[in-house]
Amino acid sequence: MLSYILRRILLLFPTLIGITMVVFFVMALSPGRVTDSLQASEANMRPEERQRIEAYLKKRYGLGDPLVVQYGRWLNRVSPVGFKEAGEGFPRSTTIGFKTPDLGESFIRRRPVLDIILEALPVTLLLNLITIPIVYVVSITSGIWAARKRGQAFDVTSGVVLLALYSMPEIWIGVMVLGFFASRDYLQWFPTSGTHDVLAAQMAFLPVFVDGVFHRGWLLDAVWHLILPIIVMTYGSFAFMSKLMRSSVLENLTADYARTARAKGLTEHVVLFRHVLSNSVLPLITVAASILPGLLGGAVIVESIFGLNGMGKLMLEAIKTKDQELILSQTFVVGIIGLGSLIVADICYAIADPRVSYE
Amino acid sequence: MENRFGIKDLVLLLLLVVLIVSVWLAMQQYDRQWSELRAIRSTLDEQGQSIRSLRDRPAGVAQVVTTTQASVATTAEMTDPFVRIRAAEAKPGFARGDWLVDSFGNTVGKLTPLVSSDAYASLVQSYVLETLADRDPDTLEWRPLLASSWRTIDNIAAYDAFVDTKKKAGATEEQIAKDKDLPSAIQIVFKLRPGARFSDGTPVTADDVVFSYSFPMDEKINAPRARAYLSRFRSVEKTGPDEVTFSFAEPYFEAFELAASLSILPKHFYEKFPAEDFNASVGYLLGSGPYRLENAKSWKPGTLIQLVRNENYWGVTPAFERLVWKEIPSDIAELASFRNGDTDAFSAMPEQYREMIKDASLISRTRQFEYQNPVGGYRYVAWNQKKEDGKPSRFADKRVRQALTMLIDRDRLIQEILLGYGVQATGPFNPLSKQYNPDVKPWPFDVARAKALLKEAGFEDRNNDGVIESADGMPFEFKLTFPGGNANYERMALSFKDSFARAGIVLKPDPLDWSVMVERLNKKNFEAISLGWTAGIESDVFQMFHSSQAVADGDNFMSYKNDELDKLILDARRTLDETKRMEMWRRVHEILADDLPYTFLSFGKSLVFVDKRIDNIGLTKVGLNPRVEWFVPGPQQRWTK
């Protein structure tokens, strides 16, 4: 087991290098220069001025060097082991050693990439930490119930309803939901965008009644702003997990050990919840691993429609403006976490299922 | 006993999770309290400082009194930049207070001046930072703001003489430009207004003006765009206790505008930051303007953008207590917010406007403004006069360009795509600008005449296949490039395709991604392209139409050359006398309308909605009047009671 883990971790590095190399070269070889995205705001500049800006950016960010050199330089900067200045890192005196990784600076936003990512991450994490439990709980319960009453009313209707929800695109639903539930013309139950109200800074934390008028309070206001985005994010995911759970439970309900348990005289209820359930959840563990990278990639559509500044929207804007450092660093971060979570999921699977062993 | 995970364990686990979440929420609340405390402390600090400076003042008050008496004669000459705000204050129902909530269509990355890169940041900075002079919205005359007066020293004769002698001696233009003995063609001397101060109480001095030039010119500061703009100045020097002189190397009509629109930054605030810290900063914004950030250093992207009124302002403070901007990236959410009344202003696209004016409840709650924006831009189609191999293309023949212009039904375009909210463009100048020549008539939509012109130029249908060919049998086909993903451009391209087909020309629409399009444009790798330019109160068309700008990356990307126009543009740029200059621009308009390097399409109208409770909104020569003149009468105030 230990050797398996070590092997997987060691395999991380070539995979990461491969991913970032492909992203880097695709970006570098695609048409358009870095400064072209800055053109829109500089339409009235003379060519000498524009050339001066380009020359400055080239010098500052080393954009004139050959692509392989640029990539090598980025890789060195990002890795904790590499060439460094003498006097930094560990050991201090040598030029090769351990050093703190530096994710670089975004040319377009002119800020350290780490700061930008650290600002976008909490929003995405929050959205996903709320979405994933909801999706799991609803899918597991509906999956189990559908399996128990196979072929009957609940099974059929839940299948149809969940599939229908799955087929409706987020882009359309997001706009519909805004138009009907957040608009003065219909029902104005929710706010249109953002995470806080304009007056949020002056609100009390918990909801209060002041002179008989109900004041939401900061906490409830934040929750209220998140309801619509969470609805749009979760509704499509139920179908997949629910069906998975259902088939897994069905398979286990007809297994030999379940038959033995029934033969021993246990009720259906006990068979299901004491024996079958823990075995049926196994496929969902593997699926969880593939959800995690998506979690950090962010939900681009929801974030764009509701104006939440998360990782997905960040990546989209970085790509639109060809913000090289930001794209590479985000790919790198999401890559590490994604691959790491795959390893963790495999280990969890080995723990959960004693029949599985990696040797 | 078996070690099962039962209901009890689940309940305990849930309780644990709830406990952890509440601890985290409590930490969040502590954080909020902490930032409130810090804000309170910084306000107290500032107040302490102003009290201290007030206490120290009585000794100097006598001096101030004497100088004001002496300068009473000159104060009458100083135009009051706040005349319009005072007029607003005199209106019935005037009340101070309330907030103005607007929205931005994108998230703002930085508010620090010089290193911020978007138009939204510039808008926010325009309320906090001030310039030496600004234009009166009605007369368009320059009125003094941070400066109290100025004089222009016209040295053009000496400059010309020097350049001539050097040229005769064989020096190149570059050598002459670098020559230290070159007399500055234009010098503008500004006298600063006494009493002008930044929002933290520090007076605005000549050192601050010089700093506003020298700080961005430092290569360590990541402000290449500001540097490119500031390099047009030869130097900015302090020439007296309250006097600054701007020198220009070449005679240029925009010299005064460039000097007057330099944003004045406080030296005492910005010089403390090391260069890297300043470059990476997001929210260091302090100025002398009517509004300020609550805390000049601590804004972070993602937090609400709000400016509070500068109660320490040296001039007349505006009515709104706060200006707030919400960042709403999705246009649907932006429109929904405005309809719900969460924001107070909205600029509509023609299709949105058409739908919105049908909504009676919306109309009753808002004021609508439909106006020709004097600084609005125009749309055009540029015809590349050179092929990839450098030889002249079909569009090099003026008759072809004129014929193609007559094949485009511009009125119909305005009706169908701008939904009637626009006017036809006959040239690059806005119809409301003095540069516009009203005698220039637009080309008519005339298919027959166009066909005749094409025939004259050698293009006719020689083999009866419906497509016209040149003398050597090449069919008239070309690609029209335009920014992809934009429905309006696409519909326009299709409408052109249809009109051109009637004359036997095949048009192939070529939508491109923005950065790809810009690269092709710079390499001049296109046949015809449709884009738009923004305009100004007086726009200099040198970059677009002068033949010297037909270099790589230049804006004369269609390689157009007209010697008379070249000379006229250069002369106009040098002429400081406005009347003579405008005559020259009008002649430029005439030439361009005949030569048609672009087919000028349309100037769009601005369509704005504002919440009805806001009073004193009107149209001026620069568009809607400045927001510092707006107010909300007491009983209708919404955000402050």
C-alpha cells in the first residue's frame, strides 16, 4: 500500500509538467500577442506609444525569449526545488536548493497571482461546500428509495423528473430563474447578483426585530444571496448520482449475502440499512474524486450570471485576455488538487472496500 | 459489542459540524468588527489631524486675511468652477444626502491610479482625483480647477527657425528632437489655486504637480500607458512657489488639453510606497476631489466600491453623500437590478431600450434620455488598399470605394440595427463637434449609380453568372472581417452581403475572435474590416488617415494616402488658433467624404435611464451633465433618511 501511494505521488510530477507544458505551448502558439487584449482600452494610442508599451512589457516579463526558455523559467519559479539566488531559501549559500514557490504576477491585472487566486478561492469553495452535501444527500435518498420501490410510482417519476432537470441547460435556467424569482415584474423573492447587499456593512450579524421590522442581518443576507446560485448549480447533478446509487443498491439487494441475511430472518429494512447500504456507497466514493477538480475549476456559468467572483470566472477572463501567468498558475493549482484528490479517492476506496488492495 | 456507525454517531457528527461552522461564522463576525474598528480609528486619526491643523492656524490667519484682501482684485478674474453646482443648490427642493448607486459591467481589478487598467477604475478615479483645469459642460471653455490661471507662451516661430537651420545643416528629425538647444515650441505656465487641498488636509502644491509627472515616468513603476502619454511633454518644472511650467517639444494643438488633464497625485501620500508595493497595490487612492475612499489604502477587489463625500473639500461639495458602484457582470442581471430599483442608472442597448420604453411602470419610475452623444464614436468599414503582396487591391480605386458606399443602405442599417437610435456618419467627426462640416452631404443609396461607377472602373459581368469580374476575369469577391460573437456586427455583415449581391459582388463574412482580429489588423492581413472608433470633443485624425501611419501596428491600416490631406492634417495640428484650425478640419472632412478610405456608417445615440427621484439632470454639450450637479429632494431620499 505504501509503495503504491509513493508511486502515485511520484507520478504526479511528470503529469503536472505535461499538463502545464501543453497549456503553455497552446497559449503561446495561438494567434494574438499579450498586448492585443490591452488594445481595446488604448484605441487612441499612437503606434510608437503602443510599441513602447510592448517593449516595456517584454522586458519586464521576459516575453522576448524563446518559448522553451520562458516555460523553463516559469517551471523553475513555481517549483519548490530549483535554481535560486544565493542567499535565499535553503541551503542559503548554493544556487540550487529549496525555495518558496512563486506563482508570478498577472500582466493584465498587475497583481501577484497568489493574491488573485486566494480571493477567488473562498467563493468557489463556499459554493461547492454547500452544493456537494446537498447533491449527495438528495441523490442517495432518492436512489435508495427508487431502488426499494423499483418499478413503482416513485421510481418512475423520480427517474423522469431528474432526467428532465438534467437536460435543462444551466445557461437557460440561470436566466429564467433571474427573470422570474429576482425581478420586480414577477416574484421578487431573491436578489439578482453578488454575495452581499449594498448595506451589508452596516447590518447586524444575526437577524433582529427592530421596532417590529425584521432586519435580515449579515448572515441571513449572505445566505439569501446564495440561494439562487446554489439552486442553479445543484439541480442538474441529482440525476447522475441518483441513478448510480439506484443501480448500485439494486445490484447489492440481489446479491448472495443479502439473500442469506433475508434467509436468516432479518427484515428488509435491516437488510437494506445495515448490510447493503455501506456496500452500495462505494461507486459514489470514486465519483467524488472526479467531482473535486470540477469543484476548484469552478462553476463558470453560475458565477458569470450571478456575478460571483470565483475560480471559474477567473479562468474564463484570464483566457479571454490571454493572461499567461494566471492561466498557467490556475491550471497548476487545479491540476495538483485534482490529481491529489484522485490519489486520496483511490486510498479511500482501498480503506472502504477490504477486498481491494494495491500491491 | 459491535462498532457500528449508528444514528447516535450521526447526530453527534452533525452537532460537531454545526459547532465548527458556528465557530467559523463567529470568526467572520469578529473580522467584520475588526475592520469597522480600524475604519473608525483612521477616521479619528484624520479628525485629530484636522483639529491640530486648525489649532495651529490662528497664527497664520492674519497672513491669510491680508493676502485675500490683496488678491480680491484677482479673485474676480478667476472663473468659479462651481457656478453650476451653486445654481443647482439654489433650485427649489434642493437637499443634500442620499446615495447614487450605479453598476459596472465587469469586476474592477484595481483602483490605484497609474497601475489600474480599465475604464471603470478611471471613472471612479475621476471623482477622487482632480486636474489643473476642466471643460465647462455648456460652453466647452476651459475653466480653472486646481489651477487659478495660466498663460501660454507661443514659441513656434523660434522653434521653426531652429529646426530650419538644423535641417539645412543636415541633421535628421531625431537628432533635432534630441538637441538640448531646441527651444520648446509651446510652454504653458499654470498658477496654482491657493487653498486647494487634498482630502486629508494637505495643501496642493507645485511639488505635487511635478510629482504627478515624474512619478509615473520612473521605469520601476508599472505604468507604461501613462508613460507613453506623458512622454509627449518635454518637461514639467516648478518655476515658482505656486507655479508650474509645462514644455512641449513640438507645436501641437492638443498641448493645453494634455497639460490640463494631468491628474494631480499627492506627493506626500504616494512617495512613501516602494515601487513594487505600489505596483502590486489594489486600492491606494487619495486625491483632492469632491469624493474620497473611506480608507485611502484598504480597498480590495470584491468589496463594494463606494466613495464618500469629501467633507474637507476645498470647493463646493456635491449633494450625494455616497457614490456606490455594484459590479454586475451579466447584462441580464444588470437590467434586472435596474428594473428592481436596486441601481439608479442604466445605459441601454437599442433592443433593450425599445423593450423598456414599452413598460409603463418602468417609465413612470424613471427619466429617459435619448441623445446624440457629443463624444460618442462611429462605426465604419475600412477598405484595405494594398493586397498581401504589396500591390494595390481593388479598393485602391476611389470609384470602387464610392460605389461600395452607395451600395450600403445606411439609413436602413440605422433603422434595423440601431433601431433608429443613431444618425448617419458622413465623416470621422461627430455632428455636434465644431470640426463637422455641415455642407458635406451623405452619399445616397443608389444601386444603379454604383453599378455604373463599377463599370467605369472596369468591373462588369462579362460571363453572365451574376457576379461582376475585372478586366482579367477575376470575380469581385472579398472577405469582410469583423469582431465575432457580436450579433449587431453579424446582422450588419449579412445585410451588406445582400446589398452587394444585387450589384454582383460576393461578400464573405469573416467573424474573428478579438485578439486574432487585432493581430491581423496590425499585420494588415485583411481585405475589408468593420470596426468603430471613439471620438472626442476635438479629435485628431492623424493616426487614422495620415500616410505616415501606414506602418506596421499603425492605425492607418488601409494604407491610404492623400498628399493634400497629409499636409492639411499636419497644418491643423500645429495651428493654435481655433477658428483657423476648425476650417482646416472641415476641409479634411470634405476630402475624406469624397475619398472614402472608410465607408462611414453611423454615430449611435446614447440611451440612458435614471431613477425618477434624482433631480437636476440635463443635457449639455458633453452629454448628460456631471453627476456632482444632481441631487435628490429631501422627502424622496432613499438610502439615507
